[in-house]
Amino acid sequence: MPDLSTWSCPLPLRDYPNIVMGHGGGGQLSSELVQHLFLPAFSNSALANLGDASVLARPQGRIAISTDSFVVRPLFFPGGTIGDLAVNGTVNDLSMIGATPLYLSAGFILEEGFPISDLARIVACMAEAARLAGVEIVTGDTKVVERGHGDGCYINTTGVGVVPDQVNIGPSRVCSGDVIIVSGHIADHGMAIMSVREGLEFESSILSDCAPLNDLARVLLQAGGSDRVHAMRDPTRGGLAATLQEIASASDVGVLIEEAAVPIRGETRSACELLGLDPLFVANEGKMVAFVDPSVANGVLSAMRNHPLGRDAAIIGTAVAERKGMVLAKTAIGGHRVIPIQLGEQLPRIC
Amino acid sequence: MPDLSTWSCPLPLRDYPNIVMGHGGGGQLSSELVQHLFLPAFSNSALANLGDASVLARPQGRIAISTDSFVVRPLFFPGGTIGDLAVNGTVNDLSMIGATPLYLSAGFILEEGFPISDLARIVACMAEAARLAGVEIVTGDTKVVERGHGDGCYINTTGVGVVPDQVNIGPSRVCSGDVIIVSGHIADHGMAIMSVREGLEFESSILSDCAPLNDLARVLLQAGGSDRVHAMRDPTRGGLAATLQEIASASDVGVLIEEAAVPIRGETRSACELLGLDPLFVANEGKMVAFVDPSVANGVLSAMRNHPLGRDAAIIGTAVAERKGMVLAKTAIGGHRVIPIQLGEQLPRIC
């Protein structure tokens, strides 16, 4: 694969260093963008056909589809870019239902004036993230909107994966007694975005945890067995709290977590305290939470800890028969607090 | 299906008549938007699971994927809305490679302040277009960006379809001697958009031709046989000219069309003349062009003319061995002109 991190345009893309409306027009400028920028980065046989759609192999299993648009601000942040976020976000959504992600589409909405060198950097990150996750970007689309009607670059990725016939994972399968495991430190992504936005900067640098979870999910399913792993989710927007609430309200249980057991890095906790944010509500982009049968909890936990993305995995609580639909946290001083459902998101545009 | 054209909110969506940042936050407001607006419109079992991804049946054949973002301005125009455009555009891209479209994802990027009643109207149009095309909207995503960083509503749709094993359609199969058929009047969509944009209005009302082409493509393939239908394309951005050029440059032929044979409505032609636009370059959203073996051309043409969307189908030219990669038009006065490749698009944001 060509190294696009130091990309400079071999042909001058008609001497336009920035995106112009014509790059979205379907004519020669669009074609040059595809030929000189997207194709070298995403090279694969399906994409090379350059049709409006790509034809792929007959999948072995049911198919799964997931879509996400990415509007993160800024586009480049400590530990990641909108490019790897766009790939990993959709890879992770597919992984959380037990699917093996195979193919991604990429739809760009670019603002007139956006530097082509920034686009090249984003595209290089997407290509690298796709390579790491083992997925192919097989079809794409680029639209350009006038200056003042976008924010540089928005990306939609839609993923297609296969789900083996016996795998059937979802919140409705969660039972009272299930053990809740989180794969590592929470709240890093949201705080990394905050650290560069609006002029806020912290002494220590917090990096986004942006990562593909498909391999960790595979290891987890292998260790627990697909009948005893009941639900998996990646706690992105709204953080761990929103994810636990979604699972509680879609199942027939209450969720009880031990606040002190939730892994949080010291610097992330300090940054949250400084800004008055609750880390349970701050977004992650490379973490997962699983509800598993108690009989396999320890096996799953040690399998996760042997995986590079699960080294800090921890049991944080259990599903309980009482307080159905609610999430409760046992606090450090021994009391219980109800984790409220938030109306919106305390940090907008973190993905 | 509920009638959403006269939609008014049963629950007051927390009394917000317009989109606020929190509608994209993954919390309670996001959830209300999904429960009260998207689910009633798009109702199907896959969507009802409300996971981050949807699991679907094992497809019978190879799968095809296509993606498109829609940034059309204005959102509502004569003959259509961004909603039916977003569904039909992706349905058509899949249809043109011989795929049967099955599933769509829908990704919304909404601007803070966008009226929820407008969103409901768009969503109702998407639901109706999906019903007409026989596809299901199985997964979705909503992001909200701050006022001044969007343009009301952008939509990405990504479609998944199946391609029967024997079907293999694409420009590389085009041969010299192939007959070129267009399914009806061209340039209506682009001129309908122009008629309402920038204060330009014509006496007669030109309607967008926005329509799903999957059934017409099926009829065409049935009439011609999948081995004798060599290429199909829907001439959207860049119009018929850009589509013919793409096919010419991706195959080993030249393209020769008879300008007088290209069907154009009188009012559309007048509007183009008034604005100095060449109708060959103006976008369509419900037309297709096919390159077929001469032995089946008449059969294909009459099959198309028996279909409601192909009543005005016409043979407009042939693929020739000379002038490889070029598109030539025989003009009304008997000369030939080269149809040039355009740099961009004469009418930005028509889809």
C-alpha cells in the first residue's frame, strides 16, 4: 500500500489545492479525485470496477448492516482522526451483534474550500484503519456543498458483515444474574476531543481510544460461547451510562454497577473533575461492554485480558431482577445512586 | 402504514418543534426521534430491534453494495423531495448492475434548528418511496450539527442487493455494434431543480422524473437476456453526456448518438435554451441508458415501452469501433460534434 501519510499530489489535481464545487459534479474533477486520491488508498478489486455499485461474493451466513455518519469536530484529535473513527465506528457496531465485518462504503460530504491535503490525510487514515480491521472499502460517493454549508468533511460509512447462523446476540437475551464486563478504561475518547476543542488543553495528553473491536469480540465469543454471551455494545455517544440504560430498557432486568470497579485512567478522571463531567457519560470509541452468563464470566474476562485491546478489562456489575429498566451505581462510600437518563449529550459532535 | 404526509407529533417530542443538538446525542431526545418519527414511518422487523446494526436473511446470490449522499437544494422541489431522491438514487445504482435492491440504511445529518415537521415530511417520502421500490430501510443513524454547519438535512443511503450468479453487467462488456437505448425524456430532474432555485421560475412546471428503476431494469434484463444486455446506467450528475463518456472510457468503443433521437420534452428544451444549458448534461433521476446486443434491441425497446417508466424509450445511437473513448453526436443539420468531458457540473447540488 502506498504511504499516504506524506501524500503529495502526483498530478496536481488540476492545480486545485482545495475542494471546489466541481469535485462533486460527476465530471472530470470528480474522476481525478477518485483516480488520484481514493483508488490508490483503498485499492481493491471491487472498487477498481468503478461502477455505481460493487458486486461482492455470496456471503456465508445471514448479513448484517450498520450505518453511521461522522461529524466529529475537530477532524484531527489526539489519538485519531475522523478517518479512523469512521471505519472503526461502523466495524464496531457490526461486531457488537456478533457479525464479522467484511465491507464498508464511504460517503463524503465535503465543504467547498476544504484542503485536498487534509482529505488525503483522512483517506490515508481510513485505509490504514480498514487494513487493521480486515475490511474492504468497496464503494463510495463524494458530494461537495458550498462554503458555509458544511464543516470541512462529513463521512458516512455503512458496513456489511456476516453473522453465523447460531449467533443471536442482543439486549433481549440478558438475564438476571448476568455479569457485566467492560473491556478497559472509559471516557478517553470524549476527553481527548474536549482537550483540543474550544481552547481547553490539559497538562497530560489524553488520547482517544479509537480502535476496531471485531477481533476482541471474536475472542470474547469464542471464550464464552455464543449462547452464553447475551449482549455486547460499544459505549459511544452518551458513554457507558447510556449503553447500560439502553440494555436495561430493552431487557427485563435492572443494572447494578460498582462505581469503583469501572476502570478510568487517573488523568481522564482529573480532566472530568476539572470540567464537572461524569466519566460514565463520556464517549468511548474502542471499548465494549458485555453481559455474559456467570458460568463463563471468569473465562471471558481472562480471554479479554490476553487481548491487546482488553488488557484492562474488568467486571463492573451484574444484571438484577429488581429495579427493572433502571441503572444503579454503588458509590465509593457504599450508597446507591440512580444513573439518570440524559436528554442529549453533554459533549456534542464527538463522533 | 400511518399517513405521515399530514404528520403532527403525537407526543410533543419534548416540545421542541425544531432540531436541537441533543437530538443527535444518543440520549432521550435521540430516542424520542427514533420512537416517534423514524419507527412509525419505516416499520419493519429488522429496524424494530433497535440495535446499532440489523441482522437480515442469508441472501441468495452475490451481494451488491452502493452508497450515495444527498445534498440537494432545495429539499422540496417539483416532482419530489430529498427523501424519495435518497431512496430512488440508491435503488437505481443497484439496479444498474443487475442487482435486486433489498435493504437500505439511512444516515441523517441535521442542522440545529431544522423543523421537525420538515423532517417528518421527508421521512414520509422515504417510507413511501421504499414501499414503491420494494425495499426495506433496516438501519439508520442521526447526527446533528450546529446552526451554520449544515444545510437543513443531508441524507446518506446505502443499499444492499443480490445479483444472480449469471448476471454480469458493466461497461467492459460493451461491444462495437451495441445499440444504445434511453428509457425516456431526459433533463427533467435538473431543470425542475433549476425552476425553483435562485428565484428562476418557468411558465410551465417541469417535474423531476425521480423514480425507482429496479422494475424497469428487471423487465429489460428479462427481454434482452443477461448475456446480451451489456451495460446499464442511470444518467444522474453530469447527465446523459457524462454517462456515455464513462461507458466509452471504460470500454473499447466510441459512442455515436443521433442528437434528434434523444427524447426531450418541449418545455424542458425551452428552459434549457433560455438558460443556455445543454440538456445532454442535465441530470435525470428516473431514467436509464442501456447498451444491448443489436439482436435483442427491438425486443428490449418494446418491452421497455410496455412499462410505465419506459413509455418514451428510444434508440439513440450505437457503439462504434472508431473514435474509441469518445462520444460523438450527429447534429440535426447532419454534422458531427464531439461531446466534451466537463470539468465539474453545470448545476451543483441537484442530488
